[in-house]
Amino acid sequence: MASSALIDKLEAIIEMKASPEQFHDMLANKPHHLHHACSDKIQGCDLLEGQWGKVGSIIRWRLVLRKAKAGKDAIEAIDPDKKSITFRKLEAQILTEYKSFVYTIQASPKSEGSGSVVHLTFEYEKLHHGIAQPQFLQQFMVDVCKDIDAYLTRPN
């Protein structure tokens, strides 16, 4: 059994102008359009198995994270009511340092006014104690969320 010191969690919160519905729809149903919002970070997203927006689907991300990389994720959960989607890393460079890596993206309405608050949660198990938290990935995802917001709220 893994030491609890190797299991960790990292979170981030981003305020957005886009509605929770807009943001969730883009991530859950149209991830193959994300390169329009942040082509400097996401070069594409391919559906390998299943259907867009369905649990169990396998997608391949083509990212620019320090340098161009590809990774394969499974959609573990989608909750349209809570506007959340959970991915599990299946194949990625990050899995050379982490035994498991799951991330959830949830958009909620702001308590006042329009827009949303996006909550990112990264849950992972390190292979050993010498591995740092994936703060580079946290910042990457924060930047991606901000780019999506700018894309979704741009003037027509």
C-alpha cells in the first residue's frame, strides 16, 4: 500500500466571465475546439474511443507544455448539473513521476453577478518522495482556463 505522504492534491480557483454552461460545454463536448482558444498551449484533441462528452471516452491531447507533447486521458466522470468533468491520465510524460494522476474541472456560477468560478483539482500519487507537486501543470491549466474564457467571451 502506498504511503499517504505520496498521495497528494493540488487545487486552483479561477474567476471567469463565461457562464458555467459555456465553459463546461467547451470542455465536455467540444474539447477538439480548444486549439482555437489557446493554440499556443493546445495543438489539438483527438477522439480515440467513445463519443465526445461521454464517460469512458478516450482522448489524445496534443499539448505544448514546455515542449510539444501528446498524452492520452480517459473521461472518468461528467456531471452536467454540477458542470464538472474528471479525467484520468492514461499515457503521458507526467506518469514517469506519478503512479496515478486524476484532474477535475468544475465551473460554478459566481455568488454575485454573471460569470463563473472554475475549480481545478489535481489528485495524484507520486512514485517517490523526491517528486515535487505538479505546479507547472497547475499553472498551465490556469492559463488554459483563462484563454478559454477570453475565447468564449470575445465580441462577435
